[in-house]
Amino acid sequence: MKYTRIIGTGSYLPSNLLTNADLEKMVDTTDEWILTRTGVKRRHIMGESESTTTMAEIAAKRAIEASGIDKNKIQLIIVATSTPKTLFPNTASSLQHLLGITATACPAFDISVACSGFIYALSIADQYIRSGAIECALVVGADSLTKFVDWTDRSTCILFSDGAGAVVLKADNEPGVYSTHLHADGSFGDSLYLSGTLYDNKEPHHIKMLGNKLFKIAVNKLDEVVEETLKANNLDKSQIDWLIPHQANLRIIVATAKKLNLPMEKVILTIEDQGNTSAASVPLALDIGVRDGRVKKNNLILLEVFGAGLGWGSALIKL
């Protein structure tokens, strides 16, 4: 039986920064209020020449370089994004071209599950590898949510940021991805959504959120998926070395860590400097943890996500 292992990570953040001090000049808010409610101090904003595709390209190149493989060994590309530069061609196909991957037998497609997209994409690629259909895959989470922020809405404009994260996956005889767990409940779709439709431009496309409602659902659902993951792998929570959560709200992250009895020193936190980068959030944090040496080979890592849809999920991995 084949297993899936992450052999390379990469990420990218735009250089343009928007601080809480900047936001104090734009809306009725304060640094203290933002930091207390969310944990965010700074967020990264795409430049005019940048796009979801260009951010994905840089993150992917860094992951491929870290993996040490020939890019033309990649047999599948999945990009998780809710903010593509174009609906078609899809971001993954454009990325394939930009990377110079010439093998036409390498399928490339996008999936849209908002903040949960990376775990969904990871799960799909894992099934391809476990089945023996492919040996190597590139999975990217990339989003540019600031393009859809209402900068007069202080409840949402403080949260979102742009960025990309990527991993290279390869078949292995030893487990790397132990399990993935995916969930969705469309009945809560009005808790977090993008206003307007593709077919009606009368209403601006802005992110809308029912913060208090979403917070309660997120804490409960993440508690459940943590228990599900531990049970599926016959693990005790004490065996988890690192928690790498979606970086949406510091209070939600603290609640999940408490559920695992993990000290915050064992949680990879990027929310202060990055804000919520949606599908890029988890792979960005993973790459940072790997590159700064905190996350080491054979560490057992729990990834968890929650976002619009509503969709949520987890992955238990070992590098």
C-alpha cells in the first residue's frame, strides 16, 4: 500500500502591509480592539501587478525547490482558491504553464471551499496517491480576499489578508498523511459569504460575516473534528506534537489548543503578522514552522480548518 508524504513546503506573502494603526485612520476602530478580538496586528495586501496566480507560482516554486524533485515529475496540480484571477482558465492550469511543467498527462484543477480549501485539496491528492494513480502532486492554497473587503465595515476589514502556501506530495512506503476528515453544512451558509452573484453586478461583491454566530459554530465543529481525528488514529491527545490551525481568530485557536491540552508554545501562530489568508493559511503556517526549525521530521502534526460554506476539516500528518 502506498502512503502520502509531504516532501517540500513553500509560501509567499505580498510585501505591502496594512497595520492596525493604518486601519485606525480608515474606520472606527483601535489597535487594542482589533488585537483583543482577533489577534491580528498586520495583514498583507497584493500589489497591482500581483494576483492569486502569481502568488501561487512563487509559493509553488519554493515548495518544489525544497522538495528537490524535477518539476516534470509532478503528475497532479490542485489549487485551493475562492479568489481566482479568472474563472477559466483555472488557476491550476495557469500555474502549470507558469511553472513550465510540460507533461500534458498532469491534470490541473481548482477547488473552492474558502478557508477549508487546502485540507480538501490535500485530501483529494492523498487519495490519488494512495490509489496508485500518481506518484507526485503539487497542492497550493492561495487567496486574495482583500479584493472583496468592504473597507468601511470594521467587523470584516480587520481580518483578511492575501497570500499563498504550497506543498509537494510524494508516494512513500511509510505514512506521512495518516488521515483527513472533511465536513460541510450548507445550512449555515449565511454566516460567512460573498455578497452579490456572478450574474448580477448591482450589488457590490463584499465579504459578509455573522461573527458571533460563526465563532460558536467554529469552536464546536473544531472540537468534534479533533476528537474524530484522534479516534480514527487510536491516538491520545498527548501524542500530538504540533497544532497548525487555520489562522482566523486567536480565540478560536486558543480554544482548540485547550481541547488538546497543548500549550500555545506547541501551536504555530501566524495570525498576528498575516491575518486570515483563507486557503493559504495552513500551508503558510506549515512552511514557516518547517523553515524556522520548530517542526521537525517525524513530528506528529494536526492541521485543522474552518470557513465559509460552512466547511471544516482536519489532517493528521507526519513529515
